[in-house]
Amino acid sequence: MSEPISPLRLAASGMRAQSERLRHSAENIANADTPGYRRKLVAFEQAVAMGRPTGEVAAGPVQLDRGALPRIHDPAHPMADAQGYYDGSNVDLVIELADAREAGRSYEANLRMFEQSREMSGALLDLIRR
């Protein structure tokens, strides 16, 4: 029979995954004006231990957004080609801010679940000790 899934471990894995997502959003926002920068994407996957799914979530490998980089005309830019164009960044600040807000709220939801589970476990231990 399999071991029961701990709500504390589930919430902690969600917080780790969302913090990773938030970190990549922050990197994308910081590099929005960096020429040639490609947006970093992180997908979530189910965590596996000893070949079996644990029910926890984990951040998967980071991938780069392969969308087209905008061509920016600025002949004075040091990276401009002979026609005066250079590749910009494919980071959309509106999307990044929305992703960051969603990751922050998901992190907070997992944190609330973690705190409530911890309080319930503490109350249960208090009952057992009586």
C-alpha cells in the first residue's frame, strides 16, 4: 500500500515551483530591453521518486521562447547590422507581469495551505498529548 501524501509536502512543492516561476519572470522583466534576449519559460511536471509519482509538483527544465525576435531599426546601436537593424527581445512586459502576479498568488495559496495543515497537525498533537 502506498504512503499517504503529506499536505505539508504538497504545499511546499507548490511554493518551490511557483518561486522558480517567479524568479524566471523577474529575469525576463529585467532583460526586456536586452538585445537578442529570449524569454525563459518554465513548465510544471509531476515529481517522481523511485519511479513512482509522489503527487508533488516540480518545475521542469527551463526552455527558451522560440518566438520571433522583433527587428528594431536604430542605425546608431552598436549591434545594428549594415541596414541599421538589430534583434530585440521577445519579452512582453504585460504578459510577464501577469505571469508574476499569478505565480505570486499561487505561492500565497500554497503558503496558506501549508500554514493551515501545520495548525491542524499541531492541534491534533495537542489532543493526543492530553
